[in-house]
Amino acid sequence: MIAIKQVVNELETLPPEYFQDVVNYIKYLKNTKTINIPETMILSEASLSKEWNTPEEDEAWANL
């Protein structure tokens, strides 16, 4: 696992003109990894449940 210290060390050697790119990427990661993915999963659950909640699906997964 990468420690915060390693990230800071990399940032200290990065030219200042890349700082905004780093900030933008951090924001992108925060939005896609913590907000959008779970939200998408929650929003799709109702429509996918029509396929999941069937006797055929129950039988297919019964041995697992």
C-alpha cells in the first residue's frame, strides 16, 4: 500500500504546472470511486431485480 508520505514525495518533485492536473485527478477519483459507482449500483438495483428475482435464477444459484 502506498503511504501518504510516498505521494507527498512525488508531489514535491512534480513541476508546478502539473498541480492542477493532480487536483483534477484526485477530484475525479473521489467522484467516481466513492459517489458514482455506489449510486449507480443502487439506482440499477430495481431494474435488475426483475431479472434476478426469478425461480430460474434461484435454481441456478442454489448450489453456490
